[in-house]
Amino acid sequence: MKCTRDQMKAELLAEAEVVIDELLDWHENRQEPTLTQLEEVILKLRKQLSQRMAEIVLRDQEAIQPVMVPPCPTCGQKMHYKGMKGVTIESRLGPLQLERGYYYCHHCRSGLFPPG
């Protein structure tokens, strides 16, 4: 289901708040951390926030079931919609956890998460 801008903003701000709280918790429990230690925790948290931001925006862009059923990339037969399934997509931000419409070809027994 498509979210409104305000709904997405609220979800993104909530994710940012979680990361900020993690940083502040870390800071409160450290006695004079080195710059390297601070950089390491911030880079880890930045990656975590970037991944969640991408997942939220991608989730909103996805159609539950595309209007046109995709042809099988292997044999060209019409694929069958099998519902929403979880998938991990490797991105430059790291692994992203998404739910995507899944299609299956009964002829050559291959599956597909459109767009590819």
C-alpha cells in the first residue's frame, strides 16, 4: 500500500531517532573514546540508517502485483503470481530486506521477483 509523504516522513524520522539513541547510548557508556572508535560506531550506524531508508522508500515504490504478468526470462511462457515473499537484495548500501511480488514458471520451474 502506498504511503503518504507524511507517513513516510514519520517512519524515516523514527528510524533516525533509533540510530541517534544508539549513538547517544554508546557515547554515555564510553570514557573518552578515540576518534577511530567514534568513526567506527558512526559509520556502522550510518550504514544501518541508510539501509532502512532505502527499504522504506523501495517498499513504497513496489507494486503488489504488476498489471502485466511477466514472461519467463528463460522460456518465454507466462509466469504465475505466487504472492508476496521476502527477498534480500544486495545493494551498494548493503543487504536490503524487502517484500516483493513473486512469480513462478511451471514450465521451466524458475522463479522471479520483478522487475528482474
